[in-house]
Amino acid sequence: MHRQSLDTGRPRRGKASRLPFLIAGGLLTLVAAALIATALALPSGSDGVDDPASSASAPPTSGADFVADAETGDTDQWCYVHSAIPVGVVTSPVRAGRYAFKSEIRDGPLIYDTERSEYANGPGSCDKPMFRAGTETWTAVSVYLDAGFPEYSSWSLIAQWKEADGGSPPSQISVENEQLAILGADSLDPRPRFPFGTIERGRWIDFLVHHKWSTDQGIGFVEVIMDGELVLPKTFTRTMDNSNPLFLNVGQYRDLANSGTAVLYIDEVRVGPTRQSVAP
Ligand SMILES: [Ca+2]
């Protein structure tokens, strides 16, 4: 039966094959004519959708899920300010717009038993967890380390992706011995540590941190772009302690073994699903 159906099919295909060719030929002629007519109808310099000049000048699409650019002139874009030293927005330096956030810690004043000055979306009643298991996120953060920023011989953090139920943040940007690194939770052994650069004072540094969130070290990853350059290629690691979503803290938190007044400015914080969605 199989062979028979093949045999009977052959002449049918042969006979029928001329009709589609005729139809296709007619369609091609019509399409070609339409294209020529369209080309003739478009005036020179038309703002067609394919005009590269108009694409380049179009404003970037903003698909960020969270923005903290300080342009409200206060700290309302964050849930909390955890700082022993009173801080808020400043008008200089700024990365963009009119305002940036200031973070300051000094020897002595403590909050939650630590030297800390952070802008946070948790923990607490206004938690805004944004980083969920199985998702990828891009976090943009621009920071400016003041000219007098101390040199640290022990750990300090300038950004944390943290669980609301406490514990060591499963992803962090650390500053220690003048080195920048992504750290994993200190409950892990060995603790993930991915150095990606050295700090510079007195200028804005733009971080773009790309995560995939997972408790599985074969699925989770982190990637860092600093000042537009890929400084930490996609590196697989465990980025969550458990399946609870994480929130963002940006600002300073340091070991009491470090000392000195430390001032950091923060601007252009964005979180979104793609690099384009958080680009300044
Ligand atoms: Ca700003």
C-alpha cells in the first residue's frame, strides 16, 4: 500500500507542478511592481523605519523594573536607609541628572552593631524582592569613591543581593585590599570569590552585573561589565542560598577591623531583565 500510494502520487505531482509555478510567477511580478512603485513613491530623505539615522536618535527603551537615580530629590526610591551617619541626596558629584545618593561611615557610630550606610529594599515590611529563582537580571549601579576613601585590609561591601530571611548575602560586590570582587555567601566552602578589577577614587565607576539566580552552581551565574568593558565573563556559581527571592542593598557595610571615614556616592541604579533595559 505504501508503494502504491507513492506510485500514484508521482504523476499527480508532475501535472500539478505547473500551476504553482504560474501562480508564483504572477505573484513575483506583482510584488516586484509593488516594490518599484513604493520606491518611486518615497521621497528622498524620507523618515522610513529603516532609516539608520532615525533609529540612532530614538531614545532608549526603558524596561527597568526598578530605578533609583535620586532624581526625586530624596531617598523615596528606596524602602530603607540603614545608616548611622545621616545621609541623603547630594547635587555633586552626580553621575546623571541633578542628584545622587551619599553613603558615609565613620569609626564608631554603629547601626545593627556594624558600620553601615546603605540604601535598601529590605528587609522589612516594604521588601521589594526583585531577584527570583530561575530568572536572569541585570543590575546597573554607578558609584563614586571619594578621594579620601580608606584602604581596607579586611572585607567591605558596596552592593549586596540579599535574602530577606538573613544570612550572608549570596552575591556581593566587595572592596578589600584595593580589589573589587564578586563574593558568594560566606556559608559556602570554598566561598565563591571572583576578582574583576581594582578600585579608583575620585571618578564614577559604572557596574553592570548580570545574574542568573539559582541554588545550583551549574545553573546560576554572574557576569560583570565595568565602564563598558567585560571584566568578569559569565561565571557559573551558586547565586542563591534557598528559593527565597533576594532584594538589593547598595552602599557601604564594612568589617570593624577597617577604619577611617569613607564616603561613597551612588547614582543610576537600575534593575531589569536585559542589558538594554538598564542601560543609562
Ligand atoms: Ca541622578
